[in-house]
Amino acid sequence: MSTCVFIQIRCKPGTTYKVAEEIALREIHSELYSTSGEYDLLLKLYIPETDDVGHYINENLLVIPNIERSLTTMTFKAF
């Protein structure tokens, strides 16, 4: 099993496409969307059960240049 998380990403002005391209090249996402509002990108990510969520995000995503801020929403099986 894996943990599904949604991550909203705010990029430095003018860098959203560069950040999205770098995420796509890493092939770690399930889905990636451009959004309007406070954040620029919305990423759906499945983290392997054996990995720590915080470490995985920090080591695989937040090292990408021009990410200014992120907001992670964890999901839990409801039914």
C-alpha cells in the first residue's frame, strides 16, 4: 500500500512552468495540475508505505529550485 497526499505548491513568480517540468521529469507524481489562487500547482502523489512522508516530500520534491511554499494534505481511508 501507499499513502496518497495532495500537495499545493507556490512557485516564485515566472517559474511555474519550470517547476512543473522538473516535477514531471522526476516521474514521482500521479497527477499534476496548474491552479489559480494562492498556489500555482496541485500535485497528487503516492508515497510508498515504507517511506516517511515528510522525508519523501523534502528529499524528492522540495529540493526543486523555485518552490517558494507548499501545503500538504494527507488522505486517510474513510470507508
